Amino acid sequence: MGGLQKKKYERGSATNYITRNKARKKLQLSLPDFRRLCILKGIYPHEPKNKKKVNKGSTAPRTFYLLKDIRFLLHEPIVGKFREYKVFVRKLKKAYAKTEWSAVERLRENKPTYKLDHIIKERYPTFIDALRDIEDALCMCFLFSTFARTGKCHVQTIQLCRRLTVEWMNYLITSRALRKVFISIKGIYYQAEVMGQLITWLVPYQFSHDHPTDVDYRVMATFTEFYTTLLGFVNFRLYHSLNLVYPPKLDSKAEVELKDDSEDDYAMNSESYLEKLSALSASLARVVSTAEEEEAELDQFPGEEEDMEQMEAKEKEQKQQEAQKKLFEGLKFFLNREVPRESLAFVIRCFGGEVSWDKSLCIGSTYDVTEETITHHIVDRPNIDKQYINRYYIQPQWVYDCVNAKIVLPVEDYFLGVTLPPHLSPFVVEKDGDYVPPEKLKIMALQRGEKPAQGQEEEDEEEEEGEDEEEGEDDNDDDDDDDDDDEVEDEEEAEENNLKKMEEQKSQGKSLSVKVTPGKMKVDNPARLEQEEKAEEKRLAIMMMKKKEKYLYDKIMFGKKRKVREANKLAAKRKAFDDAEKAKKKKARK
């Protein structure tokens, strides 16, 4: 009857997981190498549903991996390269100890290396998969490209990240794929549309920063090693999709324009070409130089009503995007030395504008400050001594706000020394019932082609006049109120007199005179009646709900009311702020 007794923890979920130490011993790797391999292959720890059962009854904190993932790592070629590298380090140490310099040189020449190409193909079977996962790679590469050349990470890694990020920016300029920009405390957020995929990344500011001590740079360097390989593949594919030479080269015409006699003073010959590329002011060379092709218009086929509506909406959106790509076409910008040059040059060039700066600031300037065709001079200081009458002097925020608004905004709010309007995030989309700032409403009105600025000024003037007139009107209002009170008192007295007369007639036994008076027509409001009927139907429907549905309905209504409360609170805050600003202006006028 008995049979074999079942042993605990030998079947089910307990056999699907393996601890980190056991996995490391199975692969015969040290902890840093194991961690590095897992990062490169995209294998991460898992939290079991029943941790105590998987841990064989123990409650000790342990890191678990899926057993199938560790078996998958057993056949990885990089594991063999890690072992070869360990042998190489041991031989090198021995050669150094014996002072055998020829052996040291020979070993260094035959240092084992590995490639991550097969891992990229394995993790991203299609190019769209790679684009969807490119955001983290861009953030990390832009971060490493800003690092100082200290001992924290290899100089070659910093240079490689800088080269790849410059290639990415040059591609976006050529394809005009940038859509949104937002300046935050962390850095500058960009969003681009590449092959139908929205890609958002963060670029840190160009400040010198101390490296924090609580960050493990070896882990970050491993991620960067993988990300640089991925970004290199993506850049290669994107450049070829636009018929551009890769690695990127400047157009021969642009190269002649950028050729300067004094460029040797700023960079060595080996670095000057990369500096010119990173200036982002010149166009790139193409594989086959062809005349500009006319854009083919999409054919329209008649279909169902919904399909036609969708087609019209897509067509409208496409036209808006085309107009946004040419936002700064025909405009010439000059950047003063205190503004963030790279960010502004990148954004302006992405939307068809021309940009330059002082020759002493950086290689790649295309025209001088004395150029008469300059339309906008971007300055970030309260005043500038020498000003030209044929150009606007504006603050840098104007460029970013124009990109987010998708129109060229009026420059009056961005002149030198003027208090700037708030920089609104383009990533926030207001829904029905949400609070919308007045500045957003103003931009929406400008997008519709209205001119809200004049109307607002008139309203402000009317409000100020109204406030002055209010004091004079208060006395008149008091008189009117007194008259109304007298009329009400007279009516009450007349009613009381009528009641007294009727009581006297009753007491004397006289019959009351009954009269038939014509009735008055009561006009019903059909809209109000319909509204009341709907409200009654809704109330009855709520009464007939099941308990579970009623609970869900109450939760939904609570969420809506909370949203309305928050919107009202923000509106009240804004009103208080505006009132305080008006009071300050009044004091300043006096």
C-alpha cells in the first residue's frame, strides 16, 4: 500500500528557481563576472510567489533566478572569454613579477577581446524592437559623454559615447524628427519620432560635477558597454535609411565653408573633424548626391465613413507635422556666449533654422555677429551694449516654447530683462475637468489663429476701471437696497390688513365675498423639464444598482469630485497669485 514517500521541496515551484550562489558555482564565475554576464544577456532576479517554499522552509533573504535562465547562460560564448581573460591577468601578473618585459608586451598584444553583436541580434530580433528599447541607451550615453576624464571610467568609453550621441543628433537634424523639448531641473528632455516610434531621453546640463561615492561605476560601465554597441547598430541602420554616409562626414560644400585658418588653435587635426560634427551647424554628406526629390503624396481611396474620418484626421496631423518641421525655416539665429550652445543649435537646426556663434567660442560658426540677415539674437543677460535695429534680442526660452507650441510665438514676452512666462511641460495632456493654466489657453488661442493678447489687456484695463468705479457705485447700491426693503414692507402690511378684515367679517357672521379671478398661464421651460426628468431617471437607476455596482459607481464619482476639487484649488491659487501681482503693480504705479 505504501509506495515511495514524497520528499519536500523536490517538485513544483521549488525546482523552478536557483539561488545566486548556486548559479554562480554552476557557471564557475566570480560575482562581478556573473553580474556582468546577467546585465549583458538581460537576465534579472525573480521574486518567487511562495518564497519560503522555494527557500526550502528557510526565511533567510536570498536572491533567486529562474533555473531555465541559468541553463540558457551555460552555452554563452562570452563565459569562455571571461575565463580566458582571468588566465590572461594571471599570466600578466606573473610576467610583471619576473620582470619579463618581452612576455608582458607579447601578452598585451594578444589580450582576449569579445564582441556583443550576437547578443544584440538575440535580444532584438527586429529593428523596431531595438528602437523601442533605445531610450535607456541614449540617457546613459549622454550621461557618460558629459563625464570628466578622471579615473572613474575609461577615456575611450567617454569618447565613444560622445561620438555616438553626436551621430544621433546629426541624424535627427537631417530627418527633422524632433517633436518636444522640456527644460527641467534634472536636464533637458527631448522627444523624437523615429520610424513611427516615440523616443524620449534626458540630456544632463554641461556642468562639472563630483562623482558620488555611493554609485557603483562598474555596473554602470557594463550597461554602457552594451548600450554603446546597441546605439552603434541603430545609428548605422538609420543613416543608411536616409542615404547618408556612415561614419558621418560633412558635406564637401559645408566643409569648405567651415574651413578656418585659425582652427588649429582650438583643436588638433585628429579632433577638429569630430568637433566640426559636434558643432551641429553643417549638413552631412550623402552616399549618392541626388537632387531633392519631390515628396510623393499619398493616394486617397474612398471607404467607410469612419475610415474617411480617420484618413482626414491623419492627413491633418501629417500637415501639422510638416508645418512644424519647417518652423524656423528662413530665420537666422546668433547665439551669445552665455547661452547653452549645443542644445539651442540642435533644436534650431532640427526645425530648419540657421544658427551661428562667435568664432572664439567653438569651431563651426558659419557667420559673424555683424551679419545683416540675422533675425533673432539669443541672449541670456539683462542687457547688451551694442544692439542692431534689424533683429530681435530674445531669451533662450522662446526657442523651446515655440517648439512645444508648434507655432512661432510673439517675441514681446521674451525680450531682454522681461519676466518670462512659465515654461509649460509638453508631456502633460489636460483632460476634461482638469485645470488648464491661462498661458496654455493663450497658446491654444494662438494655434487657432486668434489674438488673445489684445483682448486680455483690454479686460485687465476694464477690471482696473471697474475696481475704481466700484467705490463710487457702493453708495447708489445702498440707496437701491433701501427702496427695495420699503417695497417689501408695504406688501407685507397690505396682506396683514386683508387678513384682519376677513377675520372681522367672520366674527360678525357676515358671508365672505367669493370672487372668481382669471388664472395666469404658467410657462414651463422644456429644457428645464427635460433636465429634471433625466436627473430623476439617473437617481432611480442609481437606486436600482446592485451593491457591487453601486460601490464601483461611488468610487468613480469620488475620483471625479476629487479631480474637480484639485482643479478648483489650483484655480484659486492662481487667482490669489494674480491678485498679488496686480496689487504690486498698483503700488509700483503710485
